[in-house]
Amino acid sequence: MRFRDRIARFMYGRRGTDELSRFLLIVTIVLIVLSWVTGEVIGSLCWAAAILALGYCYFRILSRNIYKREKENGWYLRKKRAVAQWFRSLKDRWQQRKEYKFFRCPSCKTLLRVPRGKGKLILTCCKCGNRFERKT
Ligand SMILES: [Zn+2]
């Protein structure tokens, strides 16, 4: 039996790699590099964290509980999407900063966009209907 066939047989019914395990591998590499460049105490903490991350990564890849690993990966993808959305929003606000001013609703924290240079305005939140005054 060829090596490749043996690996394929070993991996049968197992989860294999996914987005979360790839992310864990990147985290492991970053932690190893950090353990080289930081001091002795922080370096050994980074090393220990790298070992844990790598162990968890392999546990996930070799796991036969596909349903649970799928749920973990789904959770990771949702968090990743939320972070990407936050950065996109930050970029949009930066690009529109000369024409618009942004405010958070004091009660529901929804972000409101208002044209600049209109003086004092009473803003009405589009989500909860709360009214508050701001200088544009
Ligand atoms: Zn609101």
C-alpha cells in the first residue's frame, strides 16, 4: 500500500483541515516567532500557548466528531465575519469623514450618519426612534 493511500485510509471519517484549524496553525507560527523575540518569561508563555494551539489544531483535524467540529468552525467563521465587517465599517467612515459625521445612538448604540455643516440637529435614531441633539 502506498503512503498516500495509507494517509487517505487513516483520515477516512475524520474532520480534516478547515478554516479554524488553518487559523490555529497561523496562531501557532506567530506564537513561536513571538517566543523567539520576547524575553524568557513571556517567551516561555508564548511557547506553551503555541503548543496548546498546535495540539488543539491537530485534535480538530483528527477528530471523528465532525458535527461538533463543524459547529466550532461555524462559530469561528461568524466571529471572523464580524471582525471583517467592523474593519470595513471603519474604512467606510474614514473615506466619508469629509462629507458626513457619525454618531452613536445613546440608547441602542446604532451608528447614525449625518451630513456635515448643518449646525445643531435633533437626530432621530432609525432603529429605536430615540431623539438627541448633536452639532454637525
Ligand atoms: Zn437608537
